[in-house]
Amino acid sequence: MKEEITFEDFLKVDIRIGTIIEINDFPKARKPAYQLIIDFGDLGIKKSSAQITDIYTKEDLLNKQVTSIINFKPRQIANFMSECLVLGIYNEEGNVVLLQSSKKTKNGAQVS
């Protein structure tokens, strides 16, 4: 378990729902990954690098809603600037399984 945080710490994290509108291969990444383009509605379009190629195809991901942290500082990954962090958990095989809403929701909706 990680260190305990306050509710105010949690409020600093901006977690939103967005829809993947484009997926590209990312051959320059150290580990197999996709470059994702995600629509967050009124908050705009953001890019993310995601190491999810083991269990997701590009066809699986197109138009899928995902949960992301959108207020991290952008991070350079090889020749790509990642602007948000798509959230997931590791399954028993060590592959990332994406976290998502159980029902379709508005892009940009905030997790609370």
C-alpha cells in the first residue's frame, strides 16, 4: 500500500473520461505501445502513449472511452509528447487492462 494522502491531495488529480479517436503504432517506444489521440469534449484533444498492445488491437480501441489523468505535465516519450495518462490495472499475465466507465458518458466528464 502507498502512503496515505488527504482528500485535498485527491482533489488535485483531474481524472476525466475521453474517447479514443485515433490510434497509431509507436515503433520508437522502448516497450511496445500505441500513440492514442483522445477526445475530452470541451477540454480538447490530448495525446497519450500507452503500453497496451498485448491485449488490445487498434480496432478494439477506436471509439472506446477511457479514464485518464489529464493534469500531469506533458512527458516526452521518444519522439512523442504524452499529454495525459490513461489509467489501467495489471492483470495476472502482467498486461494492462484499461479502466473505463460502465456506461457511455460525456467526453470530459470528471471522475469524483
